[in-house]
Amino acid sequence: MSGAGFAYGPRMARLALCALPLLLLSVAACGGEGEDTASAVGNAEDAASFFRDDKIYVVRITGWDGSKMTPQALQDETTVAGATLRILETRPTSERHCPDGEGTQVYETKLFSLRTSGNFTKGTPKSSYKVKITEGDSKKRFLGMKDLNLKSMWNDVSQIELGPADESPSGFETGDAATSFPVPTADTFEALHVWSLSSSAASKAPDISDLAVSPTGELHLLSDEGRLIALVESNLGPTEDHAKLTRTWKLPKKAKHPEGLVFLPDETPVIAIDSTSKKKNGFVLAPLD
């Protein structure tokens, strides 16, 4: 492949949150709830106990103006007098699609603004949102934070070729990435072509955490949700829309939250895991047979 960089999706396929481990947004136009003053109820001050894999949270906004709920109306920071933002800890085992109203409230405030955000999701019916807490006293903000980023999830597992806007997609063939190629000097790169995983491949790899090319030039993907490494078909043509997986290797149970993949010169795969620990955050696996 020459003249274009090769990067990977999924286009927001994983729920990526800058502020919260897992968070659902519910906006309701329920009418005002009193004076526009700040209040902090049950503010979660212990970040270590809050940021845990076994917890799930719901953001609930009430008293919002129904005419200001569309993506177009929320392109810029918007406030509504009397609206209230609440964050509740809910049950991870809940069977409700959106467990709104369950659980314990950990934060509440009336001093906030709301706008849409996101690369692929902004301006769509499934936008991401950015909440700015305008309370001046950091002790009355949620964990002291000024912003909460609520990221939408588009479950479209894809591989994307990026390059300058005036270039044509090159696709990928086994061996392409085993040799160097000129890096474009353009300031802006755009998606030149997208290869979504075929339905059978996506059932095995519901997400793509990373892409890596082995020393022999073969393209592999790492899937956290699928708990595997997979070999992608040898050729991704610029006129094709889907990619198939030709082989898969299951990851060991101890390799939790795998997010990075590289290959050593002898074909040995190395997995990096998403962990705050400075130790035991990677696995050296046996060479793929």
C-alpha cells in the first residue's frame, strides 16, 4: 500500500468514555424543578470506588426544554433554566434495556450546559454528548470534573484506509505493510474506504481493539469482546466492502481487556491489556501456528 495510511475502526464501536466507566444518557422534558441554583447531593468523592468495572451509571436530565433536544438544537452549548442533571449508580445485572430510575443517586446539579459531540455521531439521532458543569466551586462538581463526555456507540466493526482527500484507496494485500512506503505530507486525512466485517466475522469479533501486521505481512486483528486474535483475509480490494476472517486463536482467560497487539520478529504475538497497574499489563503468547 502506498500513498495512504492504513488505520482501523470501529467507528465508535466501543463505548469510549473519557469520564465514566459505563454511562447511559436519559433526557426528559419534564418541566422546571424550582430555582436555578446549584446543589450537590451525595457527591462521589472516592474516585477509586467509582471507577470500577463492576459498576454502571445512568445520567438523568429532567426539566429540559423539549424543543432543544434535537442534534441541531444542541450543536452549541445550551442551558435550560430549571433543568437538573443527576447521576445514579444502577444495577449491572438489571434486565432493563435502559435501567433509568434504578439505583442510588451519587450527584445532582442545576448548573450545567449540554451539547452534542463526536466524530461520526455528531449531528445524528445517536449523537454523543458533552456536559459542562458550570459550578465554580470544584468541591460541588462531580469528582471535581468540569466536563463529562458521554460517548455514543455505533456497532459497526470496520477497518478504514485513511489518506489525503485527493487520493484513491489502495486496499491491502499480504506483504504490503512488511515494507516501508512514503508517508503523505497532507495536513488532513480522510476515510478513503471502509471494510466492515462480514456478518459471520462480526459474530466472532464483535469489536476490533487493534490491528497488527505480522513479520510475514499478514494482517491480524485483536478483539476484546470476541476474546481472540484473527487473521484477516489476504486481500482487501479497494472496490470491496466487507472483510472476512480466515483463522482465529482464542486468548487466555487471564488476558482481560486486551487492547493492543504487536508481533515480535519470530511471529510471537504480544498483547497489551487495559489496566491501571504498572505490572502484569501485558502477555507474551506462543507463536501462532
